[in-house]
Amino acid sequence: MQLVVGLGNPGARYERTRHNVGFDVVRRLADRHGINLRDKRFKAVLGKGNVAGESTVLACPQTWMNLSGDSISPMVGWYKLAREDVVVIHDDLDLPFGVVKVKGGGGHGGHNGLRDLVKKMGGADFARVRVGVGRPDGPMDPADWVLARWTSDQSASVPAIVDAAADCVETVLTDGFKEAMNRHNGAGPVGGR
């Protein structure tokens, strides 16, 4: 069994924001594979089914982003999963808008959701699908940037970006993160700016 987690913040205020792109990708995967995200356990909304032929739990933590580990760590324990069985989808300021990359393990890169996951799961050896949101032009605080909605120019490209990230997750599940890196990491930005 695999666990696919999209990081984000709960509530309507955060819908369609850069920080919630992980939720968007999990919802896309649920739609593609006919999985209902209705179960409310582990401080998350989740659903179980097959993704690309693999038994998978899809989850969107309903804690704040900075407390994602409070939801995911107990879930990993309940399903008796290793960290290597977890795929985390998150926004990434250090990737240009529209770039989607797969990574295995590593640091948190200043991302507070990842920081909390690494701390509460006791390690960083899980796969990540990183969705580039870029950095703001000018003096805008990066925290304000990720909590803001996509610009009108970006919004048109977001569905294709979410699809590309969902494709990456499916490859991680079927062929492992190294193959997903080889197959997907060379691609340029999806959509325009």
C-alpha cells in the first residue's frame, strides 16, 4: 500500500492558492481513479482505492500546513507503512512557476509543512512531487505569495500543471521515484506564465 499526501491548508479561504496545489493534485488523482475523498480520520480527508494499479490512500491533511505531521505520522503508523511508501505533493518556491519535479528524500528547503513531516515521521526518506510556484517579483513576503491565489495569467495553466504533477505521482507509484525523476524531471515549465 502507498500513501499519497497533498499538503495545504483547510478551508475556503485557501482554495485556489499556491500553497494548496498539493490538495489540487490529490483531488485530480481521486477524480482520475474514482476514489471518494470522504473519509474523515487522522485529522485528514482521505479515500482509499487503486491509483495506477497500486493500492493507495489519498489524503489531504486538515491541520494547518505547519502541522501536517500531526495528521500524516499517525496515518503512516495505522497503515503500518514505511516512510518510503509515502509520496508528498507540495508547492515549491525554489522552482519556477509550472515546473514539476520528483525528489526522493532530502531536506525541507524551508517549507514548514515538510519540516513538520520530517520531524514527526522521524526522517525525510519519502518521495516528493514538487510543484513550482516561483517567487514573487518585488518585495512581497514569500509567505504572502504562497497564501495568495494564482494570478489571472497563471490560472489558465494550473490545470495542466496539476495534471503533470498527477502523472508524476502515478509514475512514482508504479515505477519508483528514480524512474519518475528520469522520466519527468527534464521537462520544462508546464503552461505559460
